[in-house]
Amino acid sequence: QRSISRHLSCAGTIAANFGSEEQPPGGAETGSEDKIPKKRFFEVQEERREQAQRTVLIHCPNNINEKKFLKYLSQHGPINNHFFYESFGLYAVVEFCQKDSVDSLQNGTHIPKQSAEPAIPFKSRFLNLKLKNSSNQIPEQLYAQKTNQSPPSSKKLFELLNCAESIDDQLNTLLKAFQLTEENVRLRHLTCSLIEDIAAAYFPGCVIRPFGSSVNTFGKLGCDLDMFLDLNEVGKFDVHKNAGNFLMEFQMKTVPSERIATQKILCVIGECLDNFGPGCVGVQKILNARCPLVRFSHQASGFQCDLTANNSIALKSSELLYIYGSLDSRVRALVFCVRCWARAHSLTSSIPGAWITNFSLTVMVIFFLQRRSPPILPTLDSLKSLADAEDRCILDGHNCTFVRDLNKIKPSGNTETLELLLKEFFEYFGNFAFNKNSINIRQGREQNKPDSSPLYIQNPFEMSLNISKNVSQSQLQKFVDLARDSAWILEQEDKGQPSPSSKQPWGLATLLLPPGTVYTSLSKKRKKPVSEKVKGLLESIKSSTTDSSKGTRGK
Ligand code: GTP
Ligand code: MG
């Protein structure tokens, strides 16, 4: 406990100027899962959405006086929360208590005076604050305090890991250093809300919902922002007005398929973002993909955004992962560690290709935790059996029903440590019969593979699909080799207490070192396969260390 709080203050991820007395709506999103009872996914999302609608994003001069800035904005109504961050300039996220205040602020906001290039007069909640007299100097202590929106550097991470007290402590440290902060979650929801304003120009009443790792409890600082345009909200609440013998419908154009409708909608929204969306740059319309999307950078927030439409199963998958991530505090720690490990060894990549994805890795961890004895996570079928009539959900003909109230799920009686689970994870998948078996979190059992894909992970809802169809045999082999090496490294770890003064990486730090650092620098003379090299290297370290060095860094 002591070392975790020490590391947190080192990492500096907790904002000092944040409204601390107020509990964030999404405890599980940011790792504060101790706050029970746990909220349902949609409650969290709705609260976040409403909060974002009362919020504005303001580009500020670097030498802004925080106090005066808040006083100036308070003319429009009381402010609930605010924070500053840096991303090619200084930005403020300001949440008012009431939505009216945003309207009032916008009413008092000017369209920029004609400069060198004419502006397109699109009025959004992304504003620019200018100082009338910019020469006024203020003392530095009055400058705005900035929150951090980036993941820690490798150097910082290794420092944090090296001063942890045990491998369990290292896993928790890694989670705390990488998980989305409260401010980052707010910024993600605000970005969706700003895009929603633009999309609503075409489709009034539409909703832009974040999904994927921004909301499923497995988001790492710096991860992309997946969002989808939900048009089902339009007219959803008007049903009761169609009483009696009449039913009123909108006149609409029709197209030959849902896919074409999605492509057309995304095409115009992509154009709109490109032409009028403040801060939206590098807009790419990737409409022929299996799941058509518009990809762009939201410059002010720094998020790489993927906008899809007609994608409610993906949102349901996010809800399922949210449940798994919130049930037991070990789940997120293990998933973060496995994701970081895979990234460090280039098993995953931001470029699409034959590599394993973070989504697949997460499902593999969930499956592994279902296989423990006693299980740490329930199967999807058992979550379905706990569902009541209100949980019933059929999407595109697929049964996506599962219990949504986290409080109805019994906690696991399993008390295994994170260190043991991590080692067993590597061992389990280092020896998994991938040639014959598939992974299936619905039943939590290995099953015969229905086709010859090297890695077969059944899609939890569209059960005839494989979420890792893209993974090549060589990428799978690389995963297996690294898993075996990592199991072996953890096996060698001594149970002794590491010394915080030790400079040498130990435990998790050893596993996360990218290839070419310690491993190759010490074993470069050998021309053996990677697994052999690592074993050789560790043997050589062991033999060159005397007994007195044991226990100095947990080795
Ligand atoms: P990051 O790598 O942190 O972005 O993780 P992510 O979970 O957000 O993954 P990604 O951005 O690639 O995909 C977003 C969401 O789309 C995932 O969380 C899944 O819900 C869904 N998804 C991604 N890949 C697949 C797939 O191959 N099949 C299905 N059914 N859903 C997928
Ligand atoms: Mg994502």
C-alpha cells in the first residue's frame, strides 16, 4: 500500500485541481472500483454524456491566470469542474453546472475577425480565448496547473517498477500508471459530444457513443477513441404518440442495403468533419472496410478517432468487457500487463495486419481467468443465466443477453496472487493446443476449432466469427515463444524482497524490456533462438552473481 501511493505521487497522474469531493460517475473506468455498489454500464455512459454536454473546450494563452479565467467564465453560471492540459498549446476543459451556461457563453462568443484566411462560421463548443492585453505579465505561481494526458515514458515506467516491493505491486503500479485518468475519460466523452454536435447538423437527435477501450475499463492513456454514430435514438421516445388507428412515419429515401446506408451516412459526416469540424484533421474515409469507418485526428484532445455507424454489437462487447473488468480487481491488472508485454515485444501494432489485437488479448485473459480453479470470472453463459427480462437484448439476430447489474454477480472465492496468475497465464498459453482448440468465453471451455485459422477466438456474440482471423501462424508462434520465455523468466524469480536502490530491472521490468535492450546486449554473441538466448542470458546472470546478491532485486 505504502509503495503504491508513493508511486502514484511519482507518476503525477492525479489532478490536484480536480473537484475531489465529487465522485466520478464511472468508478470502474478509472480504476476506483472499490466504490460499491457498482453502476451499470449505461448509467455511467449516460451520466458522462450529460456531463460532457455541459462542458466546453477552450484553447488558452500559455500565461493564463487561472483564477481570473474562472471568474470570467463564472459570469455565465457556476462551474462544476475544470482542468487544464497541454497538447500543442494550452487547453482548458470547463464543466458548468448547467447547460444554459454553455448557451450563454456561446452567445457572448465572437466569430474571428477576418484574418489572412476567411473562416467558416461553424459555431461549436470548442472555443479560443484571447487576451486583450497579452503583454500583462503574471507571476508563474498564478499560471494554470496542467494535468497529464500521456502515458509514462519507458524510463519512468522502469523507475516505477524497480521501486515496487513485489511482482504483485509491480502489476498494480503498471495499472495505475497507464489507466485512463478521470480527466482523460472526461476529455474522451467531451470529444464525442463535440463530434455529436457536428453529426446532429445532418441527423438531429443522433448520439455519438464512445466504445472500445475508452469505456470498457481496459483503456490505456494514449489509446484511440472509438466512437459510433447511433441513429436509433432518433424518434425512439415518440412511440407513445402513435395512439389509435394512426401511425405516422417519416418520408425517407431508401438504399439497397444497410451497408450502403452506413457508407453514405459516414461519407457525408466525414466530409462535414473535414470541411467544418474545428480541430478535426487528417480525415480518411475508409468506407470499403468490413466495418466502414471515418478515421481522423482530433487535434486539440490529441485523440486518434475512429467513427463507425450501425455498430451496436461492438458497444455491447464493450459493456461485457466493462463487466468483466469491474468484477475483480485482478482482471484489469493482468490485462494491462499482458497488453503492455505484447506491445513491448511488437506482438501488437497500431498498424492493422497479421498481428494479434488488444481485443483478442483481453478475451484470452478473460478465458484464462474462467479456467482457474475456482474460476475468477464467470462464463458468458452464466452471465446470461443471471439476466432478467429487462436485460434481454437481440442485435442483428444475435442473442446478446447477459446480466447488466454487477451487484447480482457473486464474487470469486479464488485468492491467487497476480504474480502466480501472470506466470500461469504465460504457461497456459505457452502450451495451449492452438492447432486443435479454439478459445470461447461463452462456455469458458476449449473447443474444437471449426476451421484452420492459426488462432481461433470465438466472437462472443456473433458466434460463427473468429475475432483473431487475421493472425498468421508466424505471429502466433512468436506469441507462444514469448509466452514460454516469460513463464520461464518468472519461474526463475526469487521470492526475496528487491532493494529499491537496485538499478537492474527485475520481475515485470524484465518481461517488459523490448528486444534489443538487456536480452540482446548480454546475449548478442550467441546465435540461438530467442527463447534459448533468454534462458542462456539468465543462466549467465545467475552464475555470475554470488549468493550475497540474492534478494537485492528479487532474483
Ligand atoms: P485499443 O487497442 O486500446 O484501441 O483496444 P480496443 O478494445 O479499443 O480495440 P479496437 O480499437 O481495435 O476496437 C474497438 C472495439 O471494437 C473493441 O473493443 C471490440 O469491441 C470491437 N472489435 C475490435 N476488433 C474486433 C473484431 O475483430 N471482432 C469484433 N467482433 N469486434 C471487434
Ligand atoms: Mg480502441
